[in-house]
Amino acid sequence: MKLRYSAAWVGLTAAAMVAATACGSESAKSAAESADKAADTAVSKADMIMAALSRATDRTEELGSAEVRTTTDLGTGEPIAMDGTYSWGDGYALDVEMDTEAVQMQDLTDSPTVRTLFVDGAYYYDIDPQPDGPLEGKEWIKIDGSAVFGESGAAAFSGGGGASPADSMKGLEYASDVEDLGAETVNGKPTTHYRAVLDEKDLGKFKEAFSGADSMLDSTGGDSITMDIWVGEKDLPVRLEQEFGAMKVTMDFDKFGATEEIVAPPAQEVGDLTEEVKNSGATAG
């Protein structure tokens, strides 16, 4: 069987990860040290914004998981929906459903949606058992993160810390040119809208996931990220929106905490296509 690898399929997985990990804790730490040096200065509007974002970051990090509705536009003008659980309490993981036709995986499953997991640095796609080829009898496809981000980018996402919506928000908190755009109602909830633009120096160790020589995200055409966050009651984000190059990702948070543990499928049900995807020449955009 000859499998088709589409840019939409691989690109979506890349965008989904970057949506929650745009910035790393290294950059936040550096910026925090700079902020400490200026602690004796008068409180300004920028200081008030940073304080509000710091509270939102701490609350998000503390709760460790959320039910999220995500839409990703890879530059085609046709957003792809991903709904499910994001977890960052014990390493980054996700368990979502995405539209089968939108990600061009209808050759692999008759289901209208594809369940997609990210566990321990690898993606897993729930498919129908295939009649032959490398996926014969398998119910899941495995693709290592290195096939999406490149070796350098995948290394940035591995290990504990630095891979969660909270870490992404840390970058927003300490970015230059943060704006308070005022009160807005989002998903029926009262919020305050903040915006920041992050360039390469704000990305810390995660810039390899965007611009590494072996990274599929190098084709997005952007060298900065515009981040918008709407913070609601209890200092929790209601919406997080990021634009980088041709990609735009919007995450709506429906419920925080109390989500089920996300685990990898049984090994005997999994067919590993990491090398095939790496050799296919697929790109993220």
C-alpha cells in the first residue's frame, strides 16, 4: 500500500504543538531577572499588565490541564478544528479529535474524525486497521516529534517543563510592547484583552522549533509571533490566539483541571511511520 502524506496532516500537528509552546521558560527567566532590576521604579501601566499576566500564568500552570477547542489555519483560509484535552502537569500531552477530511486522512479511516494523541514526544493517530503495508493490522500511526519539528526542535520540547500553555503565556508576560486592549466578551464571558509581539530573542530555546535547519516549521515564512490573550474571571485565560507566518492558531479554554491522564496506545497496536514521513518530503506549509 502506498500511503499519502499531506502537508495539511503534518503541518497541523506542528501548529498544534507550537500553539501551546510558542515560548520557553529560559526566555521568561531572563526577562524576569531584568524585571527584578527595575522593581524599585514607579508602577506603570506596563507593570500592571505584567502583573495581571503573571497571575494568569501562575493559575494556568497550577491547574495543569484543560479542555480546549482549537482552530488552526495553515494559510489556506480553511481552519481545521481540534477539540479535546491538553495536559501539562506531568509533561506535555494532548488528546484531541480533528476532522478527517480536513487533514486529508480519509484513506486511513472511515471515521469522520481522527483521534490524535501527543504523548512522550510522539504523535499517535487512530486509524482503521490496514489490509497490508507498514500499517497492516495496526490501529494507530506513530510519528515522532522529530519528523515534525526536526531533531533540534524536538529536543527543545522533550523533558519536563517549557511545554504548556502556561509556558507560552510566560513569553507573553515578559515580551516588549505588551498592550492592554480593554474589556471584551468572549464565549459569553467578560475578559480583558492583551496583545504582544515576540521576535526570535523572545523564543528562547524553542526558536529551534521554528527556524532550525531541519525544522518543518522553517517554511511558515514568519520570524515573529503575535500573541493575543483574553483573561477572564479567576485570572484564567478564556482564549489564546497566535499568528506566526502563514499560520494562525486559536485556543478556547472551556474547563481547567480534573482531566483524565493521557497515555500512549498499546505498542502492539501501533505502526511507526516516523522515518517514512521524514523521507516523504512533506512540509508544514
